[in-house]
Amino acid sequence: MLHGTHAADVGISAGASQPCSLWHVKISEPREGFFLVEGPASNWIIVREGDSYLLIDTGYPADTDDVLNSITQLGLEPAKAAAVLITHGHVDHTGGAQHLAEAYGVPVLCSPQELAHVRGEVKHQITLGQVLLRAWRPRAFRWMLHALRAGALKARPAVAANAWTPEQLRELPRSPEALILPGHTPGNTVYLFRTAGVIAVGDSFVTGHPISGRSEPQMLHSMFHYDRDGAVSSLSMLDGVEADLILPGHGPALALPLRDAVSSLQVHHGSVRFS
């Protein structure tokens, strides 16, 4: 359920979703206190515990107003975020992070292995040339136009970011645990909320993407990965991890045991297919 505001005010309840009337995103609460916000081309997550909350990822640069609106729509204040946790340093996940740090003093945290990427000191990002090679495909072309309009080439790195420690994570709302799955990027991270049975997987795998015609567990197209083979093999690090609600970086929430989702990925190695 929603805390601090009435479900009727925003038109959603736990387990439900609908487009919000104030902006072009969809917000859902598939488990109490866990809000998945599906932006125009990437997701972010708000995790609430009482009056405290944290944010996982921040969309593209042009999504920043939507990120702030999604926070206030839930009766929360941007300045009171305990932290922004970054799954990886791609611009569609870090776009609003520096603004939240500068404007509201929110700590931005990522894995030690991903820190240089998040700060913009190194790049592990798809290039415009890689996209142009595939731009003749309709879905790829539409996605490329959106990414450009969303500020993909003008993104500000999150220079205020710092590396988290396990002790810091334990003090955050719902006590997330970090598991580093290198491959999509060198320090790509998933965040497990063990007690709630929820896992935020970022782009380790997704349930949809603007260039995909499918809504199911799938690996992103190889062009998006720093090390595609590594991204697939890293999934074995999720063996034995218990969760039954998967919140991805792209696509809808998935109520499925994690082991079943991972098993389907390892069997099929499903990649996003262009139309």
C-alpha cells in the first residue's frame, strides 16, 4: 500500500499499475513499499520503509523531472532520500544522479568496481556508431531518436558518486545487499532485499526493451554489453539467491522465482531481437 498519501490520490495500490496522469511514466507497487517506475525507455525504483526511502537508478538526463515527480507523487521529498543506488554507469540509469546530489545533497552510491564509470572517468557505453549500423531497423531507429532527445550524448557524469560499503548498505531502508555481476559493465550490480524477496537486477537481464518485441526475461542485445559472454556467465552468481519479485532496468516487474528466470536465460541465451 502507499504510505503518506492515499492510494486513491495516485490511482494505484499494491500490486497494481497504471500511467500517472501528471507525466508520461507508469508507476506500480508490485510489493508493499517497492515502487517500479517505468519511464519512457528505462526504469527507476523507489524503495520505502516508513518515512525513509532510497532510489535505485535515475533514468536518462531528460527523465530527471519525471524522477522528481515520481518521488513527490508518493508523498516523499527528494531531499530526504537516504541514497541513490546505481546499478551501473550507463547514461539511461545515471541521468539524474548528479542533479540529486547537487540540488538535494542526496548521496550517490555504486560498487567500487563501477565508480570510475559512474564518475565519467572511463566509458563502457554503446557508441553512436554501433547504433547507426542498426538504425535501419524501425525499433532501433525509434529508440535511437528517443535516446538522443533524452540527452544520451549530453549526460553529466555523477562526479559526486562514492563507492558503497556493505556496512552503509545495511543502514539503508530495507537493508539492501549488493551482488556484483560483471559483464554488462565491469561493476554491474544487483540489489537484493532478502527479507522482502525482491531483487533489483538493473540490466543484468531485462523483461523488455524499446527495441524488443518481447515481454519476458531476456538478455539485452550484445551491443549494449561491455562483455556479453561475461554478462551471461555472471548469472551463475545468482544460484541459490532466493527472490520471487524481479524489478528490472527495462520492462515490467516480474513475479517469478529468480531461479526460474535465470534458468530460462541460461537455456535460451535470449537476446533482444530487432523488428
